Amino acid sequence: MAIDYRHAIPNNVGLDDNRALQRALAHWQPHFLDWWREMGPSGSRNHEVYLRTAVAVDAEGWAKYGMVRMPEYRWGIFLADPVPDRRIGFGDSFGERTWQQVPGEHRANLRRLIVTQGDTEPASVEQQRLLGLTCPSLYDLRNLFQVNVEEGRHLWAMVYLLHAYFGRDGREEAEELLARHSGDLDKPRILRTFNEPIADWLSFFLFTYFTDRDGRYQLKCLAESAFDPLSRTCRFMLTEEAYHMFVGRTGITRIVKRTLEVMKALTSEDPAGIRDVGAIDLPTLQRYMNFWFSSSLDLFGTEISSNAATYFASGLKGRPDEAQFTDHVAFDERFVVEMPDTEGGVVSEAVPMRNAINEVTRTAYIADCNIGVRRWNRMIAEAGYDFRFTLPSPRFRRSVGLWADIDTDPQGRPVSAEEWTARHREWLPSPEDRAFVAALMQRVTEPGKIAGWLAPPEIGIDNLPANYEYVRLN
């Protein structure tokens, strides 16, 4: 059956008039739907969900809200409006016109960047596919599904670029995006973090706070690209990505709020007592935070990278918010990078800026992550307690870069293998922590009801009350 592209795939890329692209996507779409049924949110096929659907790129009215049966969600393809006479904003071709087609000399690198970004989108859906079975409320279940469908739409965004600009190679890569699966031993996802299981909602909230924030920074870097269709695609994706981080930030805030309520009622900070009444103690939350933050840091790549230098020089991938910098060529600039020395310590070295682009981006990301940490610490201080969350050092638990497989404590101090073995359960979730959190994950689906380990949301969605029936479990 022919697909009505004006209705089945909302878009502003002229699908109606592009027969070749229509045929390519007509071939890919059934594979995507098969993947969604097999690897998407478990048990959601008959649910009606109050979802936001992108319908345009206008600053006002870019999305519509309404009840949608999950398999009928319309994944669209949208590019932000073009910037008239847009120029390349960085690198060797700074000031020249941006590209509307892929230059032959950059084809392989651009495809690699698009595929790597595209691979993260279905990966997170796969990681989260079982969470609906243990949702703490209908409000949270709806938010999970909103994140899931938008990650699916972001996959469509990357697949559009592969089909529209990379010919047969692009079509083959688009198929592979559905063939790899998170955690699969034979065909895992490209990046390690996207093969980590997300078995509980505490991990989900931390993933959406930390890992989706990494996604935001990657999109900001790609939004600077001289390849204008990629830039426009990522600029619109950033509009949706903000909500994913909102889900994470408010989810953690609600956990902290509930824990503080329990601590006040018990007049105790004892983790065992807090756990006994079904709340998550703050030290456990810190250990989970250490895990997901350190895992997300690896996504930026190694601190000194020739690939990053090549991407920057070529105009393929820039620094986030490039306009904030004064030197957009960055040929003579240097950036200080911390690295291990030969005696088990730490040494700082100024390296060429272009080679340090990953570290520049990671540094901005860490500062952004700390905004939420300060907010949660204010909540704790205002409640009268001394505990404070801290982000671990970027040297802690790294598997990529200069600090890969070098044992350090959360402050970044190199430690012996023996000390790591003896103390790592102080710093990272233990099997007992994970078992405790798993035991809290009991499904709550009565409108207005919520699990006891987090506080209710302060406001509802789209001006609706928090106790609205956001998901109809048909």
C-alpha cells in the first residue's frame, strides 16, 4: 500500500515532490515499524498516550498535543528554517558559504558522524523498553513514552540525511541502524554507554539528565556544521531534546524532595532507616550519579583527538555555541588538558585547541551538569542537612581517553588496584543497591497515584492537572 507522505510522515523537506526519496523511505519505514514493535516500549501497543507530535518548525505552534495510540504515532522529518546566506562558522573554510550537498572529500567523515549520532537514538529506546512495566505513575509513564517517540523521530531525522544525501551507502547504513541492538553481544550499539542496561527509573532519570545532556552538546556541535542540512536537522532536534533533560532534572528533584520528607519524618539521616520506609537514601543516589555521569563523559571521546581536529578544520563539527569564541579558526590557540604522568600522578599540558575540541566540549558539559547539582544541594541545605552531592572528577571510571582504565577515586586521585577493589562499592552502585532500587519499582497506574519513593510532579503537562489520565491502558 502506498504511503501518504503528507499525513503518515509530517515533513518540511518536500517528500511529496521527491519520488526517489519516497521510494527509499517507503522501503525503510516497514523495517522501522517492525523494529518499534519488537524493540520499542514493551506492552504499549494498545495504549493511548497524551503525546506531543512535531508538525512544523515555527517557534510558536511547532507541536500538537493529543491522545495517540502508540503504534499510530507520526514520526516526522523536520529541518529548522534556513538561515539566509549562512556562512561556515569555524575551521579552515571560515567565512565561506555553507554546503547544500556533501563534498566528496568529506563524504566518509560526514557519514560517520551522522551514523554515530543516529545510532544513539534507537539505542536509548531499546535500553528503556521495559521501564513502562514498573512506572511510578501515569504522568511518568507518559513522559517515558514521549522521550521514546522523540528518540524515534530523531532516528528518522538522521535516516533522512542518509537516504537523501548518501545514496546506496546511506541506505545500507540506515538498515544497520535497525540491525544493531543495545547490549547485543554480536551487534551492539556503537557507543558503550548505549549498551548499558537501564533497569530502573532512578537510572532513567539520571540517564535523561546526564546522557541526554551529552546528546544536547553533540547536537550543538553538529548544528554548527558547514553541511547545512545537518545543521538545520540538529537545530530542530535541540528543541525536543530539552524536554528529555527536563524529565531527568525534575525526576531527580522529586526523588530528593521525597527523601528529605522521609528524613524529616524520621528525624534521621540513617540510610537503612530511609530504605526501610521505601525511599532512596542520598548516598545511594550519589553512587548512581557517579555511575551515569562518568559513563556519559566517555561519549565526548578522547581528550586529545586527531579526528576532532580534522572535523573542526574541515567544518564538519564545531564547538558548542561557536559564536561565543573569538578565534573561530583556532589554529594557534592552545587548551590545557590534564593527563596521567609516568609516576601515577596528574600533569597539565597545553595542547593545540583543535586537538582538544572534545575536552572543550566536555568541560562545558560538566559546568552545565553542575547547575542541577547545585539546585539539589540547595534543597538539602534548606531542609537543614549537611549532605552535598558532588560530580566525580572527569578522571573517574573512564574507559575512553587518556584516563581509560586508570583507577582513581571520585576526586580523581589515582589509586592502586587493591584500593579500588576494596572501596569501589563506596563510589558506585553495589549489587545490594541495585537490588534495593529494583524492589522499589512497583507499577502504579491509577490516575493521581504515585509510588512512594518520589514526590508528585509540581505541574502537569500542557496545562493539564498532574492527576490527569495521561495514558489509557487499553
